[in-house]
Amino acid sequence: MRAIMAEESIHISLSAEQIGTFFGVPVTNTMLMSFVVFALLATLAFFVRKNLALIPGRLQTLIETLFVGILDYMTETLEDAKLARKLFPLILTIFLFIFTANIIEFTPGIGSIGWTHEGGEFTPLLRSMNTDLNTTLALTIIVFVVIEVVGVATLGFLRYGKKFVNVSSALGFLVGIIELFSEVARLISYSFRLFGNIFAGEVMILVIQHFVPMVLPVPIMAFEVFVGFMQAAIFSLLTLFFVKMAITEAH
């Protein structure tokens, strides 16, 4: 699906553009962007790990303080220090992965370096990965599986399943069906919330850059940086809260 605006000067693609294949597997510009984000985070983790000191400096102290604060909040929310330590790497990785992708979207060259086809249609080499529903859906599936596995591992299969299949009463059965539909609906709400906010921001910036190129783009980009941070935080916090719900027995 593609919308063409302003006399074909603005091309907005709802789906990611394919830039090639790898052993027969289509490679899109959003997929390539996800590899770039992964490489950046891996490089950052390598240098942070390499420069760790027994007596921390200011930067290491700041990072450790932030991490301890996040871990303490998770422990308080889950009421289980052991489970919080197990989930801490996942929650933090999700946040950093989404936030980094949202931030580097505004790096010069992202979305502007590419090639033009014969029909005048431009295909960028790199595009924000969170504007691809496939990416947000993949993240959602990972989170969904983790939530269900943690719920079963904590409560046991029968006690966890009782949340969704309760034949003790008609009301309990109805509530269980509603809970089951709510659980599945997370796949839609999770993925579309992140995709919709980031894609809408990208479209808004493109339109503003075309009509008011010298005035509004910078403050709008600053606002989108804030939106990118909030969306990463919301995705991570919802994961934490849904895990809390999963490990809470039905009552």
C-alpha cells in the first residue's frame, strides 16, 4: 500500500521496501536497520564491559545507579527478587532495542540515502524498523511467549490454566473466556501501538519537511525523540505488568 502526496513529491510506504535477497530470503530496509541497531548495541555492550572498573567512575556510577533503580522497581512490582533478576536482561534489552531504533531514525542519511526507480519512486536503504509491523509483531510474539512461560513456570500449568478455563461457576467460566480473549488481543494491541505511533511520527515529519522545511522539522523531531523514549518505556513496562498479572493466581 502506498500513498503519493504533493504531486508525487512525497512517497509514503506502509510496508517495508525490499532491497535484496539473502539465500532466497527477502531482505527489507527495516530488517537491515534492525541489524544496524543490534550491531550498535553489541558494540556499546562490548566497550562498556571492557571499561568496567572495580572503583567506578562517574559514567559507570550513573549507569549502575540507573540499573539498580530499574531492578529495585521490578523487584517491588513482581514481589520476587529472583524472578526480577531473571527478567531484568529481557526488559532492559527490549527498552534499549526499541529506543535505539527510534533515536537513530533521525541520524542524517537514514531514510534519505537510497536509490530512485524508473518510475521516480524512491527506496531508502535504511528505514526505522518500528515502522514495519513485522518487526513490532515479532517483538510482541517474543514478549507473549515469555509472559505465558513465566506464568506456567511460576504457578504451574493447572493453576495458570484455571485463569482461562474455570468451570466452577457460570460467571467464572465467562470471566475465563474474557481473560483468554484479552490475552490473545495483546498480540494486536502491543504491535499496533508501537507501530502506529512511530509510523505516524515518520509521516508527520515527512509532510512537515516538505511544506515547512525551515521552521518546524527540528522541534517536531525533538518531540518525536520524546515519543520514541515513551514508546520504548511503555512497551517495557507493559511487559513487566503483564508478567505480574501472569504470576498472580486467579481469585
